[in-house]
Amino acid sequence: MAQPARPRPRPRLVSKQPVVSGETQVANTVNDEDDLFRRNRGRTAQHWRQLEQSAAKAVPFTISDDDWDLGDREGTSSPKPRKKKWPVKQNDRPCWQGTDVARILSSDNEDDDIQIIEHATKNATGNTSPNKRKRERSRSKSITPPPKLTAHQRANVMNLVRQALAYQPRPPSPTFPLDDSTDTIDLDPELAKIAEAVRQRVKHTHIDPEHAGGPESVNIKVRWRPHPLNPSAQEQCWTFIVGRHDTLRELFDEVADLAGVMADQLVINHDHRRVFASGTPHSLHIWAEGDMEACDKHTAEYIRESKRLPSPSRHDSTPRRSPSTVPQSDVESDSGSIGDTIKLVLRSAATKDKTFPLTVRSTTTSGAIVKAFLKAAGLPDHYSRVTSTSGAGKKLAPFPQLMVDGDRMDSEAEIGDADLEDGDLVEIVGL
């Protein structure tokens, strides 16, 4: 009987590369350098053919120097495409700032009135570099003085300031009367008699209005005198009531407003003497009524210059004569051409400011008026310029003259050259 065949053993899977321990693999890698040049026996000819075909079909990849980054690609087997970088802008701003901007100028008082003063374009706004934008150049402050303001501008500003700072004045603080009563004070008998005498004297004392200076209110009549070269202007007259001891500041302001001139250009005269706003009617010796003459500075200068000019017709036509040859009986019958009559008021310190009215013609000489005044005042008429030889030295005798507006008139000058009017006061000096 035949024996059964022995079963064939099952084949075992054998790895192509023997599995070795980690220590053995490290040792082979380091020590066996010749293994790098040994042929791979695990690949067949078919495998090598497939590798060659795949290498032939592959498209060669070229790398440029610009796209190759040594720092990023170092140590890599295959290059990767580099991301595209956008160009860097110097003044990169948001899109809403890059559009055209119109700068406008608006006023707080007028909201509806808007004015476009300039347009900002991209070129104009993009020219500035970041360095300039970071730090602007420091400029010194301007030393140019501001323009001068006119008078009406200053007045408007002052008015606005007064209105803005206007406030209600606080009520006055309560005042308590001081206890000056001497009822509780016990005085000596002698002091008590003196105090009683003082009280009786004060009780019976009465102040006379004449010694007090006059009434409390004074009526002042101001006559406006226009420029002589202005024929269309007319004289005007205003009446004001001023306190006796009050200054003339309000009167000056009211006259300036009525005449239409500035207060600092106003000239007011009283008794041919200029008065100022700081004066009072009491200081001007005005009793209850007073007359004043007002004009501007240009008119006053013109009148003053015209009075200083001599009269050529008088010196050419009439020979010079001495004051003694002037008739003393009647001033109105003075020789010469007959002109208009003028009523003057003469006064002098020798007569203790007593006035003497006198009516003369415009052609009457100053010497004749002086002679008539001496006759009316009862003064001697032997005054002359002749020097007196009596005494140790020569001495001029008193020589009276007319004084108009502070200037002495020559004895041969006509009274019409002084430009006087009816009621004007003329002083006689030199007595």
C-alpha cells in the first residue's frame, strides 16, 4: 500500500529588506559609505523603464532669479510659485480721503452764506512726503502791526462792549446813622456853654443868595457863528439850563451835536475869552443868564488871522496923526467915510469893572474911542507915550489902548478892522 504524499509547507512572506534594529541601521548609515553606490536590487527592468518614461513626459520647469527667494526656498526639493506683491505707496490713505475735497468757509452769524474758497486735488494733496507731514517747519510769529481802527469802528466796539457788559447795579447797602447825639454826654459847665452858643449861632445863621454866588440854575444862550466864507450857512441860537457848580461838559456835547461837529473841534467864547468844558458858570462869574459864542476851530483860526491883518486903505488914504488931535466932543462925528454904527461896551480895571456903553462908527479910530471912554469915566485925558524925566530914570507914562481878543489895537486903527458886533465887550488897558 502506497504511503500518502507529504503536505507541502505553506510559503512564508519574506520582506525585501531585512528588518534590522535601530542601532544596526545607524551604524550602517554612518560606517558603510559604499552602500550609496550599490545597485538597488529590489527594482526590476520594468520598474526602471517606467521611471525613464515618466521623466521624459515631464515638462521642464524654469526658475527665474527674480522669483527665486533663497531665504524661503533653501532646503526645499521643488520651487513653489511666489505670491504677487502689490506696489507699496508712500502716502497710502483711505479711499474717502483720496477724492476731491472742497474746503468751505462758513460764518457763525450767517449760516446760509457759504463760500467755497479752494479745491484740494489728488496731485496737490499727494505731493507731501511723510517726512514733511510728520514735522512741519516752525515759523516765527509775524511782527507786522495790525491796521489802525477808525473812529467810528472804535465807537461801535465800545458800544458793543457796553451792551455786553451791561448789568443791573446792586441795591445800595443799608446805612445806619451814626449816633452823634450828645445828650448822654456830661460836659463841664464851661464846655456846655460853648456848645450851646455854637448851636444858637448855627440856628440863626442865614446865607444870602448874593454871597452864595447866585441862583442854582443858570440860563446860557449859545450863538453859533458859521464860517464867514460860507454864505449859505445861517446863525443859530440855543438856550441851555446849567447848574451853577456843574461843569460845561454836557453843554459842549449838546452844542456839538446840534452843530454837527466833533466835540474836540468846538470853540466856545464868553466875553471874548475861550472857555473849556471843565469850567463852571460860577467860575465864569455868570449870575443868572449868560451869552456865549460857539464856532469850530477852522472858523476861529480864520477870524483870528483876519483880525491881525492891517487895513491898507486906512494907511494909504489918511495921514498919520497923534492921539491929541482926535476930537473928544463926539465920537460919532469922527472924520472919515460914514459907515455902519456899532454899539460897544467898554470897561477897565481903573473903573472897577464898571461898564460904559458907547455907539461908534466902523471908521472911528481906536484913539478917539479911548478919549471918549476917559471923558465918560471922568478920568484925566493927559495920558500919552511921552517919557517922564522926573526921577532917577526914564519911565513911560500910562498910555491907554483898546484890547480885542488879547491884542492891543493901535491908536490909528479903525474899529471896523476888529470885526466887532453890537454888544461886544472891549477892555481899556494901560491905565
